[in-house]
Amino acid sequence: MIKTDHTHDPAAQSWVVSANQASSEFPIQNLPFGAFRRRGSDEDARIGVAIGDQILDLRHAAELGRWSADIQALLAPLAQGDLNAFMGQPPAARLALRHALFEALLTGSKQEAALRTALLAQSEAEMLMPCRVGDYTDFYTGIHHATTVGKLFRPDNPLLPNYKWVPIGYHGRSSSIGVSGMAIRRPWGQRKAPDAEAPVFAPSQRLDYELELGAFVAGGNALGEPIGIEKAEQHLFGLSLLNDWSARDIQPWEYQPLGPFLAKNFGTTISPWIVTMEALAPFRCTFERPAEDPQPLAYLDSAQNRAQGAFNIELEVWLQTAAMREGGLPAQRLSQSNFRDAYWTVAQMLTHHASGGCNMSSGDLLGSGTQSGPLPEQGGSLLELSQGGKQALVLANGEQRTFLQDGDTLSLRGRATAPGARSIGFGDCWATLLPARAA
């Protein structure tokens, strides 16, 4: 389990002045990784670290050569635009680079003058997929979401018997994962009304979002070799925000007996920055099950996971309709929740995924499932907030929504907080919904 150290000192400040503002999501205590290119250019992807409103270009930083031999070697794959290769480094090596970057960006650093030439304003950058996502699995760890949705379809039995015993998940489609700012096109699919004799093939009319976090795998395991719960943290690189878009009217017809298909594979949006597990160390909290619930089986249980397996990450959903944009109105917050309420930890998700011998690889992405809070207004999807489409949300400008309409821009936001720690953010995870393609 990663421990806090001097890089989490809330009093530490950077010579990048914008990083020291209280509102900044990217203070020196964060240092998340992402991929970018200069806006309007066709250059190859570069790997950078967010600091304040700037990006430290690690290719440029490596070319300056003002690092120890060990750090220069760690920078080599990053200078080549290959975050996956760096993800495969041992945890100690990843921590060593964090320490080196922290010292280089700290107020009073001897590298300030040189590294200023390696900065690019985030406003001048086009953000790209931070790494190659070879495989994607979406879990279902939000028990409040699972219970609320279960009540809509099974009022007397909202949670199926296996939910509290096994981390439920399904394999998603990695090719349709995109970074914040992407456009999502309303999908076509088969949908069948309850009173219809046959399904129709048509655009989805109940398009929804899902408020999630994504966990990126660091280093893999050989086929047939599981990852034990005690070592799971070593194989986790960091977290991002994740929106697993859902067509609610396509899913009920197609998901039985094998699970989601076209209702989910048309698009998944992630935030552009991966906040590392090292940066998240101060925001860990206890992972506890209600005493009356079954406790995790031995392979999913450890003292460390119970003591610090959860994270205090505040999550929010914001909506700006096309009419709001045209009228100059800001986005409106729809709900907020917290990742600490998840029923399974990221370590348990990874451990279970590999427990049957599945070989994981650096850059593989694990979705947390929809993170809702215990209160009705804390739903992580419109399916919950509208009670299955029966009760419309009335927005501040008088518009109503049960599900998303074309032109809507949906944004997820997240911030890790803890007493005595400098809060850190993830950057917006947003996308705009486009009309369905023509028949």
C-alpha cells in the first residue's frame, strides 16, 4: 500500500504560480499523466504532467538532460510518447519519478529556468487518449445504484443473490473509448416496448450517462497466474473519471442472457489525466461492510484493503443543454456522490478479474460502475434521477429531462479531499451528444 510522503505536504508550492491557487485541480501534490499535442498541429502524441494550468512536456524535459541517470532512463519511454511502457515499471521506479518531478517543480528548484521552456498552457493543447487501452472491463460496484435500478425492475428483489459476494462486471469495447471533449452519436439498436409484439431497429430514445471512475492497470501478469489481493496495488497505476454512456431502451431487450452489448459499446468517455495511486495516498479511507452483510471471501480480503482500500473522491454530474449554451447560461449540477461508498475496492476488482488466470496488461481499464449516493438526489444516472423516466427533472431555465437530448453536453467532475491534505482534481470529463445518423 502506497504511503504518504513529502510530495503530499499541503504547504508545498510550485514555481508554476497557477498550481498554488486554491481552486487548482493540479497542484504540485497531484502531477497526473496525460497525452497531448499542440492544438492545431499534427505532431505525434507527447506525454505530459499537469501542473496548474500548464503541461510539463516530458519529451522536452528529458531532452534538457538535467536529471540523474536513473531518472533519465525512466523518462526515456515517456519522451517517446509511450505511457504504457512507463506503467510497466516497478512501483519503486514510478515513485522515484514522482519524487524527481516534484523536486523539479518545487519553489526554489534549480531546474526552474530550464523547465520553463518545457511548459505548454493547457489552453493551447489538444488532449489525446493518455495510453493504449488494450482491454476494458466495466464493473458494477455502486451498491446504491444497483439497489435503486434493481427496485425499478424487481421491487421485491432489487439485488441479485451474487451481488454481495462477487464483483460483477462485463467486458466492454476498448475501441470506442475516447477522451474528454469527444462527441457521442446517439446509437441505433433493437428496442422493444413492453406491449409490442416485435422489436424495432431505431435510434435510442432513452440515452443516459453513468458516473464512474476508471482504474488503469500497471504491469501485467502471465496467463494462468492470478494477482493476489496483497499485490493488487502494485498493479494499479491510477484513476480517471469515466462516463459509460448507456442506451436504456436497447439494453433491456438485448442483455439477456449474456449482458450489455450495443447499449454500451457505442462510446465511453474518460478524463484526459490519470491521477496516480501515489498522488491519491492521502485520500484513502477504511473499507467496511455492514455487519449484517457477507464479508468478502478470503481471496478478496486483506488487512490493508480493510484499512485503506476506499478513496474519498467527491463526484459531480453537470449538464448544459443546447438552449443553455445559446442563452449564455452555465451548466447545472444534476447530482453529487462519493467513491468511498463503492461496495468493492479497485484492488478487489483487479484481484477478482485476474483470479481465474486472466492476463492483464499495462493500460487495461477497469470501470467502477455507476457511483451513486444513498439519497435519491445522489443518483449517478438519469435512470435513477428520473425514476426510470417517470419523473422529469426540471432545469433552472425551465427545460425538462428524463433522458438526454441531442445537443446536451454532459460533464463529470471529481475531487479527492481529506482533512489536512491539499485537494486534487481529475479535470473535466465531458462530451456532447450528437443526433443519430440518418437511416
